[in-house]
Amino acid sequence: MSFDERVLIEHVMRQRWYGAKSRGVAHAQLLDSVVVSNAEPQLALALVEMRYDTGAHDLYQLLYALRGDELDIDDDVGLARELVRALRAGATLPGVEGTVEFHSVAGFAGLDRDPAEVRWIGAEQSNTSVVLDEDSILKVFRRLEPGVNPELEVLGFLTEHGFANSPALGGWYAYTGGLFVATLGILQTFVRDGLDGWELALDEIAAAPDRFLSRLHRLGEVTGEMHNVLASDASDPAFAVETPSVETLGLLTATVDEEVERAFLELSDDDEALAPIAGRGEDVREQLRLLSHGGPAGKVIRTHGDYHLGQTMWAGDDWVILDFEGEPLRTFAERRRKRSPLRDVAGMLRSFAYAASAASFLPGAESAEEWEARARGQFLDGYFGTVDPSLLPTGSAAAERLLSVFELEKAVYELRYELDNRPDWVRIPVAGILRLMEQPAAAP
Amino acid sequence: MPHRWFEREPLWFKRAVFYEIHIRGFFDGNADGAGDFRGLIEKLDYLQWLGVDCVWLLPMYPSPLRDGGYDISDFLSIHQDYGTVADFTEFVEQAHQRGIRVIADLVMNHTSSEHPWFQESRANRNGPKADWYVWSDTDEPYRDARVIFVDSEPSNWSFDAVRGQYYWHRFFHHQPDLNYENPEVQEAMLDVLRFWLDLGIDGFRLDAVPYLYEEDGSNCENLPRTHEYLKRVRAEVDAHYPDRVLLAEANQWPEDVVAYLGDAESGDECHMAFHFPLMPRMFVAVRREDAAPLYEILERTPAIPENAQWGLFLRNHDELTLEMVTDEERDYMYDEYAKDPRMRINLGIRRRLAPLLDNGRDEIELMHAILFSLPGSPVLYYGDEIGMGDNVYLGDRDGVRTPMQWTSDRNGGFSHADWAQLYLQPLMDPVYGYQAVNVEAQLRTPTSLLRWIARFIALRKEHPVFGLGSYEPLRSDNSRIFAHIRRWEEDVILCVHNVARSAQAVQLDLSAHAGMVPEEMFGRTRFPAVGELPYLLTLAPRGFFWFQLRRADP
């Protein structure tokens, strides 16, 4: 099988999961391909390198069907079935340069039969997914990084250690070749009839704000429980709780400070949404310095890594936490880094600010700000009541200061993202940064 | 089985930033007064934050430490002060997980006189190891070989009373040279390499490679058979250990060093070699306020194979070596940089970067800018990123090997041991002492040298052109300006450096780039487009600009 380079480049660049839309592509190269089914049509997966004109490159996984001479580089239902079959069989399929190995987790319910119903669902930033019989879901990673995908590690760990509020890991397939090793796809439980946490927030804030607040209290508890489980196995070096080295807080602060400086450097002077923070970059950095004069930073553990309402589902009677991949634009090395669990908490709190801003409140009811304050209170109450306090900095004041550092990091990231992508949303991170600047930062 | 966290990338070293670590001096993980592998693991987050791609470890093997560990008494183990082989493999795995590779020093030329091989060789003239070292009844052979450690060694031969013969040593008398004429020695050294490669190490910095073989009538350096053996080592690595790197320490002129990179087409010897003569000329250039020495040495630097790379550095664990300069240049360097005779050792200056530059922040930044702009991979020396000082009152080269200064706490945050237990006391003087110069304080200070260097490393790594691109000197009428163009694929970078203490203006002929818009790379400020006329730039004292030349927006 050979590809026309132009066809390949154009196809990959059209995809939602293609991450480098603004970069000039110099070359595309087929690195390896593995035939999954040799019947007509031939079904296969391909590993492709996209090389940019600055010399950097990325790796992608393509799925394709070959009907006679006609190449169909699209998500194919038949191909999904074949991948599941290979998972069930624990197959090892040869490519040219390496092999693809399929693994299943013993006892996983979705793998006891060929799926009757298969449907591809919407693409995400770096992957596409296919739902099987409405009870399991195969996530196919499209942009690849060498090494073990954190989602495989974390989901496997949570499944093994009995965390009830995440999907169970059912299997995975991975490439091992001379060029690299990479996780290609993960099978897990599909949350049937789950309501996306973000959608639920928007619905219930308008219709039943108090009910949603009690759900957030529960989400705080589930989050605390998730961190307790992630911190529960000292024998696994990838998950063992660690005491951060003395400069951990300094490294974090320096990183956030650089991001603040860069973000404010790029701010335009005449954007009205930016007016409340315009010219106040130095104040933000000063506040950051005050916040980071804390005591010991607690412990560092493996975390969710990209935690917000959109990564949760309300599944009838409780929350389910999804998507343990971490932030897709960061390297595996960064995503796998152990961090304070408060970084996840900060991500979720920022998500409440977005929900408050996007939802419509009943006339005469509380304001968005008031709702956000109550949402934070509920969530944090549930969280601090559940999480093992030894994972956090000693004392609530120290914990809150560290939490604020992470919130600031997140809000500054949002500011740059929204300026580039959704200028109408800029006021949300602006309000968040303003709130963090106005709160007292000095140690009591 | 250790995971593989890297994509296959045989040329990774061409884009890497290296960081040289003295294990003893980095961080003490077990409170015994000396740094160790457990301590190194604790500091990996720092190295990841700094942006280091590859750590180079000074010798880590058992040794009587009469030459900073370059006197190895067991090639297949770890010095007890540093931990165990298991600690080492854990360190490598942890580093790999953070995207950091690890290479280590290896001395092929000689062993410690305490190595069991030498003990066996001296004890029995007819034993199996009798021929593993270079023995002679007289001290006559190889007369034309110079003595390297002129301050301490009168001759390359020393008499061994046990065996009743002279033995050959190019360095200290307690470091007998191995006899590479002997096929068993050749094999034994390959076994040493395999042992560490199997444990996951990413390569070696091969110490003192020019001296493996001796021949009468030659200066016993860079002999053809030495190259033959190194080619054999490379073939072994290529065949069984992909993506590893051999970095040659050959303190020679570039035209001789190039031979260590092998065939001009296939590059079949070492992957990298240090560019020694460049470094003193950088110091000469800023002191004389004249860019000519830089243009000249780069002009004199021959092309290297496509798959090879220069290792570039400002300072390292040894003296600032002045072997590769003329006598006149050496006198100049001594006068300017080592007024106190205590600062001199052998043919060099034993000082760290910051004191050499009188702690001038502009000078330190300028030197890094020039270093980072040149074709090659920069090698940073631990502590120089915070501007650590030296202690010229310590013996040998210990003055530049004092403990890393992490905090302003006890022992500079280097160790929880008692002050008196430390292998060397950290610096305490008011300018460079750990109270004034430490990682913790500089992390907190946005304008610190450390923060600047981290930002600079990040910038360099965004542009593979610095590791992979061509170098085109750009001469001008102003002799105080060092300017050049780097180009790789579509990325074109213009680097302009002012080596003078005063502000300078320069007119550069950029007509080949007419229509392009220079964008300053730190602040992303756009400068006026390049036209057909000379391009005028003004630079602050010791200032520099790096521009990306971009096509004008349509």
C-alpha cells in the first residue's frame, strides 16, 4: 500500500483531530501500516508522520479501507468491528517495521461477543471514538506520542484499585516498532444515558439551580475519592505519593509567572473586554509572588490532568469521571508529572466560572457571580470533607493559596486561548483574573 | 522492562541542550555529605523545567578519586558514594520519563593504578594480564609525546618497583594507559560499553580519546589505529544500540578533531566532538571587543558529516583549556582572565563562567547568545545557569566543582549532613556565596539569570534551525559586530551580536533577503522590512538581536 503524499497531507489536514492547522506542512510520510482484515474491502491502520517546514513533526494514526483501487480514508464501521475482534482475540498483527498488539482485560463485559451495533461518534481534539452496542467505547488516538498514553495508565490503575466513578478499562492496542512505541486505542465502558456535566450545568442552572448545587457537592466528594484512590498504592512507582522537592513551588511559580508575562505582552490596548486587567500584568505577577509564599506544598500525585465539567457525566444516580488523557497539547512527560491534586480542583472551579457565564439565570434569581460563589463553596466543601488531608498543604489558608496559584495558571491559559479562538468569551478569564487579584493573598 | 519514552530519532543529539553534572556536587539524597543518584532523581523536575534534553554525568565509577573519578578502578559498578547500579538504572528510567536522556563519562585510555587489571599486570610479567598495559624496560620510547599535566608530571613514563619496569601514562602517574595493541583489551572495553548500554544509558562522553595507541616517531596523538578502534566501537553501537551517542573529548584543532567524526560522507566514528578552540576565542572576542577571532575560528572549522554535531560550551569541569590557542593568545588570556597565578593550572584557567566575566550580566547573556546561535549543541555546566562562582584556593580543579547552590539554607540546600562532613564546602563569599546566588531565589525573581536562561533554552528549542541549519557568516564594516545567518528548510534566522562595551551601529548587507521582515525572537517585535540598501541596526553595549526573517504578510 502506498499513498500519494499530497492526498495524505490534504486528508490529515482536513480532520478535526489534526492539531497543527496553522503550520506549513513540508512532507507527509507513511511510517508503517498494519492490515487488520484482508477480505474485501481491505481494512488497515496506518502510522503517518507530518513534517512541518520548521523541521518539527507529529505522528498520526489513520484508519482506511481499500475497495478495489479506491482508497477510503474515513472512519469505517467494518474496521471498528475488526479492531474489537482483534482485541477479543488478543491478536498481534505485523506491520512492515513493527507490530500492533491487542490486549483485553479479563472479565470486561463488553468483550464476550461481537458487537451487534457499532457507531462512530464525534471527533475530539486528538482522538475519535466508536460506541459498541451502547455499552463500551473504543477511543482511537489520532495524534500519537511515543510512550504509554496516560489514559491507559490511569484508567487501568483506577479500574484495578476499585474506583467506582470512572469507566472500567476493557482493553487497548499499541504499536511497537523500531521507530517508536505508542498506545493507539483504548476500550472502556460506555456511560449509557449519561448527561454531560457541562450540558447538565447549563440546563439546571436555569431550571433548578439548587439541585445542581447539591450535585456539585457530590462531585467534590467524588473528586476527593478519585484523588484518594490515585494516591493509594505506594508500590507502583508511577503512582506512589511523593513529597515534592523544595523547589517545586518555585518551579510552578516561575512557570506561571512566565505565562502571565507572555499573556500580558500580547494583550491589545483597545479591547474593551480586557479593560479591567489592561496594564495590570505587574500587579498579577506581584499577587502571584504573594500567593506563592506558602509553606510546604503538600504531596504530589498522579492527577486527572485536564479536569472540568466537560470531563464528567451524571449517570442517573452519580457522577462518572472521564478522559484521563491529560491536556492534549502537552507532552506525555508533562502530563505524567505528579502534581498537587489541587490543580484538578482549580480546573473544575474555573469550569464553574464558564458555566455561570454561559447559563441563563431565572429573572429575579441570584446573579451569575452569586451562583459561582455558592458552586465553589459546595464543591470545595464536598472535596475537603473527602480528600485525604495529608495530600494537601497544611492548613486551609495554605491550601487556598496554592489553589489560587493553579486557578491563576488556568485563567491565564484561558485568556490566551479565548483571545485566539473565542474573543466573545474573553470576559470570563478576565473576571477570573480580577477575582484572584482582589482576594487577600498574604499569609494570615 | 523499562518503557520506551522516545521516538526513534538517530539525530536527537543535534537538537539537544546538554547539561553537565558533577554527581558529587549536585544534590545529596542520603545526607552523607556527597551528592548521589537518589539526589539526582529529586532534582530531575528542575532539569525538566530548565529545558535540558540530555544530562552528561562526570565519572560515576568506583575510584580512589585522585583525578575526580577519571581514575577508574572498576568499570562495571557505581562509586559507593553515589549509590548502586540499581540507583543508576532508576535514575535513567526517571530521566527518560521526563524526556531527558543520560550520557556518562567513560575513560577508555587508562585506568586507576588500583584497578585489579593493573594490579594483576604489575604483579606477574607472565600472567594473563601482563600485556594489558604499556610496559617498557626503559623510559626511552615515544619521546615525541608531550606531557599534558605539565604542572605535576615530569614524564609520561613512571617506574613500577613491583614489576621492575616503566609503565606509560599520558596523564597522572597513577593512571596507567591501557595497551590497545592487545585484542583482549579492545574486547574488554567493548564489554564495558555494552554493560551500560544494556542498562539503558543513551551514550558516552569518551574522555581523552586521542591517546589510545602509541607509535614511535609520532606524537602519539590521533594515530590511525586509534581511529580504527573508535570506528569499531561505533559499528557495535550502530548495530545493536540505536539512538545512542558517542561524544569525543579530543582537545585538538578542528581539522584534527573532524577525524573523530569519521568518514566525511558516512560519519562512521563518534557522533559528536567538542569544539575546543572556539571557546577561548569567545572570551578573547568580548575582552578585545573584536569579532574577528570568532569569524576566523569558524572559517577554520571544516565541514562535518551530516549525521555529526559539534559540542559547544563556555565552561566545563576542567580548566578553561588554552592548549588550542597560540602562545600570544594564551598570554593574552592569562593577562586578562587569570591575573592571580592561583587561577592558572596546566595550560588553562580554573575559573567558572561568572567570575571570568566579572559577574557581568550583559556579558554572561551575550556569551550564551553567541554560544546558542552557533552550529552545534550547547553543553551547559551545572551552576553556571545561576552564575555560581569558584574557589581558587582549592586544589586542582576542585574550585569549579563546589556544591550546587539550591537555597540560602544550611549547606546551600545541597545536603542535610553536617557542614564538616561535606565533600567540599559551598561558596560563602558575599558575591557568589549561596546566600546571594541560589536556585530558590532566582526562581522567584523574574529577571534572574536562571529565569533568563530557561527562557532562552525554550526559545532555541522552538527552532531546530539552531541545531540543524547552515551557518553563513555576515561580515560588516564594524569589526565589533558578530553577525551570521542560520537557515534550515523555511526557517531563516539572523543573529547579530555586539561584542563591544559601547553601543554600536552596523549596516548589514541583507539584499539576499530583500522583502523579508525581521521579527525579533524574544519580544516578537517586527522591524522594518529588508530592502536593497544595507540594513541598519543599532545595538546596546554587549547587546544582541536574534531575528526570524519572515515573509511580509500579503
